[in-house]
Amino acid sequence: SLGLELCLLPIAYFGIRNGAEATDEGVRIAPEQPKYPHEKIWNALRLTARDTLYETGRLYAKLAGQRGFYGLVVFLMLIAFVKLIFMQMDYVYPKFGIRELGAGAPILRLPEMNSYLIIVLVPLVGLLTRKMTAYTTVTVGCVISAASGFVMALPLSWFGPLAGSALVRWIGYRYLGLSGEVHPYYVMIGLYVVLLSLGEAFYSPRVYEYAASIAPKGQEASYGALSYVPFFLAKLLVGTVSGSLLASYCPESGPRDPQTMWLIIALITTVCPVGLIALRRWIRVREAGREE
């Protein structure tokens, strides 16, 4: 990935025309003029950095004066909670899988389905929800994603008969390379990944659309950039709770209670859909081009 970006760097630097801007009225060319042509390079860099800090502060001061900005901030903070159920795949799930299913278990094969499912589901979901507002679509997706966590909190005995079915055994033997009895956790993880992917196909693309659609004209990029806030907040959240959850409910040795651990994760994630529904009246902003 880094190598590809480095290869594209010369194209981006030499191939993009300076001063080109895409607007609603079309492409506009405004050639850039050096701000400090007579200054030495280090002094010019210092002055440019100063101007950048000033302009950034002025931009956020302007954003802070808009009602829609605060609604978007609360909206994105809630989205961070549903991102937790996805982020924990890197923090909680690997250790949980090894400790519950044993070293060498193919615990990463089932999460791989997420990438394939997203490729298939995103266009289909986008087509089916094209008349829905972004806020409503995001809410539906967050409900589905939050529900995926509760699957992992259910009793193992509920999935025992399904784990013994011919179809699941065939998938376990062919795709996962298992032998003998298929552990119910493999069924639960599979259902979890399917629900998580379906929910992600609903909410993830529309978060960016919502941010852009409620932005005042000319400030779409500023609002759109804030759409990455949930990712960083989710990292902070999952990093804070994952270690203590594993130590308390799924330690390397000793008694374990992973169902309770997953229940706590699911309940934390539920803050998002509950908040989006309960606070809809106050944080939702009318989307451009949408009547609902």
C-alpha cells in the first residue's frame, strides 16, 4: 500500500494543475500566487505555518457558530460507539478466539468474509435505500451492527444443533479446514460477521453522505473531514476497555465468562442506535435534496 502511494506521488505532484477547484458550477481555475516570494525558504515556511494555523482557527470558529455543526458532532460521537463492534476485531476477538478455540484455530478465516460481503452488499443496499435519508439509513445500519454483538453473548447450547448440521460441517471442513466436531462458536462468529457486515453496508457509506449533505454551501469538505472522527474515538474507546474486559472475563488461564464480555461490548455499542433514535429530534439536520 505504501509502495503504491509512493508511486502515485509524482503523478499527484506533477499531474494535478495548481489552482484547479471542482465546484457546483464546474471546474474553476485560480492560479496560485506565492505568498512570500522574496522571503528565505525557512522564513517563508514559518510564515506559511503561521497563516495555516490562523486560517484553521478561523475556519473552526466559523463552524462553531453554526447549529448544524453541533448536531453533526453529537451524531459522529454516537457513531464511534458502533465502530467499537468493528474495531474490537483487532483488539478483543483474536485473544478471545485463541483462548476459547485453542492455538492454531482458524479464527481469522470467518472475519475475512467481511471484505467479500461488503463488496457485494454495499451496491445492493445503496440501490435499495436510495430514497431513504442518510440519517435513517445510518440508524438502521447501526441497529443491525449493534445486534451482531448480542449474537456472541448468547448461550453456546443454542447453536449446538446448528453446528452439527451437514451444511455447517461441510463449511467447517472445506473452508475452515476443521476436523471432528464443529464448535458452536464458529457458527456464532459466522452469524456475527454477517450481521456486522450487513449493518456496515447500511451505515458506513451514508455517514460521509450525511456530513456532506447537511454542510452549508462551500463547507462540504470541512464537514466531510469530520466524518473520520468516529474512527479515532472508537480506537480510544476500544483501547480503554478491551484489556480490562479480557482480563476480567476471558483471561489466559482460569475461569472464563466470554458471554458476559460480549454482552458488555454489545451494550456499549447499543449506545449508538439508541442515541440516534432518542436524540433524532435535536441532532438531525435537514439533508439537501431530501424531503423526509
